[in-house]
Amino acid sequence: MIPRCRLFALSLAIAGLSVFASSAAAAPWINSSTGNPYHWARTANPFTVKLGNNMTSAWTTYLNETSLDWSRSGSLTDYVLDLNFTTTNPLRSTVVTGLTTGRKCRATTGRVEVCNAAYGNNGWLGVASIWASGDHITRSTVKLNDTYYGSNSSYNTPIWRKAVLCQEIGHAFGLDHQDTTGSNLHTCMDYASTPDDWNTRPNRYDYFTLETSYAHLDSTSTIAAATTSGRRGLHRVRDGLYVEDLGGGNRRFVWVVWAVPSVFHSAPDEGGA
């Protein structure tokens, strides 16, 4: 949940994927009907993804609420349209003790590490990163930038905090944005510039996307024993697209929407990475 005037970065580590110079809209790995096609491999549904809590007390309540929202299944109510709907959402998440620190926020194989720290005045409210082998997510990090949530900041509200956190964790599960024009679709997965309470949680389409993305089962699981992983450094392909060579044919891609897109930018400052 980041307004277009702010930086948003979504990172992907993709095994053996060559560098593309095309725009994100034309990228062949983006599914126009269900968004980002990347998903956690698992051998049964429902399945549970661990969210490592590396957050301070100012964020803990929002993390617990967001975990619950993304885990909902069964009969739910769409209060915006005033109707009931049923979801067979196979995903469950649980908050567990983190294995890194808020400042470093190092990725851990088989889970999502969720972090907050003052990462600096670099233009972004939240960053979600996923690493993938083929189309299977293997690890993920979510970072919330406390530099913009100070006592005198307009972003220091329950709605902004939960809206941003909900969207970044949605990316960690493999979801893309529903909309990036600034329209309010009443989901945390849009770019509403003035979020309301409905922008702090998933909506019917988000649950549908999870049902579709995880309808099949895999022969192996990437929700595995935890091992930590470091980083090597980003290199510029073109403005807004950066690549990191992780070795062994694996790469991490970072897409960035800059606050001032006409200015030449070096690699994004993720702060504490």
C-alpha cells in the first residue's frame, strides 16, 4: 500500500532467468488474470507459511492481525458490497520467533522474515522480496521503514501501518497488485493513495487468487527447514530494474518505482540489508 509518489520495490530471485529489458506490463512471468505466478511449493492443502517476527511492539499487533486475515477460509462478508462469499483459501500463516534482526532482515529458507527498522529517507514505506527457484518461492523478506512512521508523520496511523504490512505479506505469498493507478478497490493489494479500513485486509479477489495459484499440489515442498541467506549486491540493468547474481544460476530481481522517475538512479538503498 504505497502511493505512486513513493518508492515501492518488489524483489524476485529467479533460477536461471535471463535479464529482460521489457516493461513489467509485458513481462511473460506476470499472469494477467491471477497476478504473480510464483507460489510456495507444498504437497498438501491447506498448508502453513511461517512469518518470522523480527518486529518491535509497535508492529506486533498488526502482524498478528494480518496473519489472521490472510489465513481466513469459509464464509466471509464483503462489507463494501454488503454480501457474503465463500472462499476455500488453502493458505494458513502463523507468527513465529524471527531468525534475524529488524536492521539486517536476512532471508531464511522456507519462511518469511518480517522486519521493521529505520532504514532511512530513501523514499519507500515497505519492501517485499521473494526468492524463487523456477516458479517456486523458496524464501521471502518483508521490511517496513520506520523512518516514515514517526510521531509527526502522516503515515503513523493504524490504517497506514496495517495496509502497508498486509500488502507486503501478500507479495510474500505470491500475489501481485490488483491495481496501481491510485483507484481504491478496497483491498490492501491496491495503490489507494488515501487508504481506508478496507485497504487493511485482502478482498474476495485476493482469496480467489490464492485459490487459483495453489489449486494444484507439488511433488516437493519449499516450506522447509530454516537456513539463513545473505546478499551480494545489486547491479543496474536499466532505471527501475536491478539484478543480483546469487550464484548457481540463481538471481534476485528488484523492480522499483521511484518518486522522481526522470532522474537517474543507482541501485535502491534497502537500508540494513
